Amino acid sequence: MQEETIVQIYEEDHGCEGIQPGEIPMDEVLLRDNAGTERWVKLPDAILLAHCLREGDRIVLENLLQEAQERFPHLK
């Protein structure tokens, strides 16, 4: 499994509407692989917080996606 670097984390501003009941707060995360290729992915905010992840950290995306599916089975 390939490690990637977290380049940027964008937390959506839900404004005065807030988060709807049953909605899982998601963050957009910019990742960079070892070849320098970048891509945006969405991850539950709770997963990032549980692992104290921040910009500059190295992750294995597949592991975090698997954990997200286990914790939040209704996510696609």
C-alpha cells in the first residue's frame, strides 16, 4: 500500500444551517504521492480527528477508507 502526504485539509463551512441530522461532516483532503501527483479525496472529519492528522502527515488512504466504511457503513 502506498503512502501519501497530506498537502491541504479543507473543512467545509456549514454556515448558519449547520450539519443536518444524520449527516457526517466530511473534509476535502489534498494528497500527494511519491511521484508528485496530487488528488483531492473526501474523508470523514471524525477519521482525521481520531488519528490527529494534519497537513504534512503521511497516510495510507486505503486504511483510512476502510476504517471510514467500518465506522460509517452508509458512506459511499
